[in-house]
Amino acid sequence: RLRSRNLLKYRRTTLMAQAQIADTYYADLRQYDEAIKFYEQLLNEPDEELALENTKYKLIRCLVRRAMELEAHAADPAKRRENPLLVGERHQRFTALTQEATRFLINHPRSGFRSQVRYLRATAYEQLGDEKNADKDFRTLIETPSGENPEENNRWNFWKTKAALDLADRMFDRKRYADAVQVYPVLL
């Protein structure tokens, strides 16, 4: 009995340490690949003490940061010559991001993070050239009414506005003026 209690205490201490290491790699060191590995490891061996929703959200944030790093590197011809696999790696990260965000939205439909995760998934689809799915996510954000929680409403409205701006601007840039005009009233 004492031994099982010690094992449980050891497991929880290990879990807390792994979460702290992942957070450190993400926030302090900005080593996103390492943080991703630690978050994925935590999610592969979940524990009742682990806040799954928060951990999945942090994983998505790491995937976004790493994909954006790769996006910046892929735009630099010198870095592309130095690493010919860079464009493929960028594509893989954005694809992983869309998959992880989809799982999050399915598994946590009432999460306070869902508006941001949906926005991040839409921008990842955009980066992958999948405008149909990007538009679908942007429109879902724009058309979904706010909830009853004022704090969540503020968060939702922020991402709703950002989605409307991005969608309308993209439509305007593509000379789809009639479509853009329909989106702009959401901003008022």
C-alpha cells in the first residue's frame, strides 16, 4: 500500500517535471521542436493530474510557432539552398497543426481556446493553399454567436474580428469585392 502510494507520488512528480520542462522549452528557450516532443510525450501517457486541454493547446501553440519559423526560413533563398527539405518540413508542420487543431476541436467543443484554435487552423489551411477549408473556418468563427460567459465572449469576439479582417482582406486582394463587402459589416 505504501509502495503504491509512493509510485503514484513519483508519477505525479515526474509528470509535473515533464510539463515544466516542456513549458520551459516553449516559453523561455523557444526551442519548439523540443517542446513539441515533451508535450506529445505527456499526451501519449496521460494522467488524471494532467490538464489535457491545456497541454493540447500548448502543443498547438508550439506547432504554430515552429511552422511560422519554418515559413520565415522557407522564404529565404539562401536557407532553402542550405536545406532543400525546408519546404517539405514546413508543409508537414502546417499539416500536423491542422490535424492537431481538428482533434482539439472535436475533443474539446466547449473549450475557451476553441476560437483561437479554429483561427490558427484556418491560417494553417491558408498556408497550405487550402482556401476552401480556411474560408470554412473563418466563416464558422464569424457566424457562430457568442456564448453566455462574458470573458469567453471577449475572447471569441477578438478572434471573430481577426478572422473577418483576414477573410475580407484576402477576398479584396483576390478582387472578389462583392464577397469582401459581405464580410466587412461583421466588423461594425
